Amino acid sequence: MATSHGDGEAERRVERAPGETPPGPDGVPLAGNTFQFVRDPFAFYERCREEFDSDVVHYRIAGTNGYMLTHPDDIQTVLVERDRDFVKGTVVEQSIGAIAPTGLISTSGAEWQRDRNLIQPAFYRERIETHAPMMGEYASGFADSLPSGEPVRIDDRLKGLTLDVLAKTLLDVDVRDKQTAIGHASETIAERFDTSGFSAYLPLWVPTPANLRCKRAVQDFFDAVDEIIAERQAEDEERDDLLSLLLEREYPDGTTMEPQRVREQLMTFLFAGHETTALTLTYAIFLLATNPEKQARVHEELDALGGGTPTAADLADLPYLEQVIQEALRLYPPAFVIFREPTNDVELGGYTIPAGSTLSLPQWNVHRDSRWYDDPEQFRPERWTESMEEELPEYAYYPFGGGPRHCIGMRFATMEARLILATLCQRFEFESVTEAPLDLSMQITLQPSDGIDVIPRAR
């Protein structure tokens, strides 16, 4: 159970003297901590968390002053209470912002708010619930395709499934003929921003091999998106989906979204939307496969439903399965870190942080902090009780971000993940081929470096 917020020695905030500098790892001239970080990003983050008795740790990477924040109070300040004082900043501009600068992930301020308001109706709760039957149908078809008793690269297969589901439900298009192109492009783009490679710190215009591959992949992705748009524009039929909102809905001033912005919004949703849900499912299945007693509890819960493909109405009767998803998102959050830049000097954790610094708010570290979680490295879905969640500081768990800029697709993604996991676990018992601990890669999302193989055995 988590320590109560505000109580106990573990949560006491230390008073800092004015002008005091946050602690941090020693670096080398000019490069700072760049080589340490590139050598092993996870070890670097862990060192910053464990070696220094501070919720604010200073470092320098690629010439930029960085500050890692790991206390829920500071994270809440940045994401919620003073969100207008922070922008996404250079890290985002040089990653997804370099590819889709007008996409919802990249924009800020009034521009972001205008597009968020236009897109939001596609993610209303009642609208999302209408997608459940299609999610179940695709999940059932996917289960039919899995070979019982044979190893399967489950992360790759699930990315195909979640791309199909997202495209059909939100855009009402079938992208199975474009799946290979979109999947390959997504993989190439993600690899370009792997933090363990020096290419991730160079502007996209620098003609490195990785940048050239990335640019070709971006063009391939846009070609697929352009086909989707052209096919819709050639139709006479009226539709009520995200693609129609992007193409037809008017802003308050009576204008509609310009073509390039439509293109980049679509790419953002297709890229980020399917990757994160596929990874959530991948890690959940891996954790169940390596913890047979937990998997048996999921099977018991599903068997009590009495057969048939699980539906949205069944989810209320699957509380342990929901806890499995929560715990997978705690241990392996696909969006493993949030970046922000203060527009003015700001005080956080008793330190003054200069404007223009890069703030790192790492879910990876906070979700594994022993102040908030007992046995934080262990897979324990049953920890997610109502009393535990009441005691947990609000921003000790934030897999979908928080504040006004929390993930717009959060409800969609969680319902999809629960329905797909329920369908697959009803049909199969999973045995892991890939062994723990996982070798992970910090790309745009948290990726298994060598994939994850499991053996599905029909139940």
C-alpha cells in the first residue's frame, strides 16, 4: 500500500537555501552527461533517482540544462496548477514536432486549444462506447489468427491489430492494405529517436543515414494518409467520425482545418494511437505469461462470465483484468517521460529552475518509487484497491499524462486494451519465450528492444 500523501518521513520535503543548486551527476566539459545518458538511458535515470537525495536532479545532455522532477507535487504543479507557464519545448519540437508540427501532440497555446476543441467530440464517452462491438469483432478475428502452441512475436502482431481497430473505429476506413507501409514507417520513425543513439540529438535536416531513412518513412506514412483522405473526399456519403471532423467541422470563426494540418493530425493519431495501446497489451501479456498465478486469476474471472466474446457490458465484471492493465501501465508506461520547458523562472522542490530549461517528468521513475508503492518492481495487480488509490498521491501515477493536456484518447485506449486482453485471455493461456528482465529502448515510446515472443495455447 502507498504511503499516505503528506504523512511520514518518506514524503518530507527538505527546505532549500535561496540560490541552492539541485544535485546531479558529474559530467565532462562541453558534453556534460550526454555520454552517460546515451550509454544506458535507464541506468542514468535510475542513478538520478537513487543516488541523490532530492526530488529535483540537475544534468546536462546535448548542451541543454535538464532537471528531473520525481515528486508528485512538482509534477502536478507543472501539468495542472501552472500548466500555462510551461510549453512542450525543444525535445518535442525535435522529435514528433519535426515530423508533424501541427499535430495535436506538437502544438501549444491557443493553436492547440482550438484543435483540441474541434477534435474532442470524437472522444466523448458515449461515442467511444459505440466502438466496443467493432473492437470485440477485430479482437476475435485476431484471436482466430493466432497459432496455438507456436511462438508469436506478440508486439508486432498487436501493433497490426490496434492500427486496424483505430482506423476502422475512429476513421471508418480499412487500412489492412496499408498496414505494412504504416507499420514499417512507424518503426523507422521511432528508431530514429532512440535516445541510446547520437542521431536522436541531431536536427532532422542533418543528412545522416538515420535521418534520411526517417524522412523516407515519413513520406511513406504521409502517402498512406493522403490515400485515406482522397478516398474519403471522393465519397458522397455523410459520416460521423474523426476523419469527418477533421475535414468538415468548422472552427468558431467559420473556417475549416487546412489540408496540411488534417494530414498531420491523422498521422499523429495513427502513429501514437496504435503504438501505445499495442505496447500496453504487449507488456500486460508478457507480465501474465511470466506470472502464471496472476494469469490463472484472470482466467477464473473470465470463466465466470459463462462464455461468449467479452463485451463492454462485461468489463464491469472484470475488475482484476482492469487491475492487470493498471499495473502494466505502472511498470511499463508506453509514454515513459513527459517533457516541459518553463517560460519563466519557476520554483520547484525548493529550487529555482531557469526559464528555457528542459524538465523531465519520468513516469518510469515515479511509478517505481518505493515511497508510493510497496515492492515497486514487482507485478502485483491486486495492489490497485480502492483504498490504495485513495492514499496514492494523484501524480504518483500518470500513464496518460495529466492536466489539460492529458491524452485525448485515454478512454478509447483503456476500453480497447481491456476488451482485447479479455478476448485473448479467454481463448488462450500465454507462455513466455522472452525472459525477464526485458531489454528496453527509449524511443518515442517505450519499446522492447528485441521484441517479445510468447506461445499462445488454446484453452
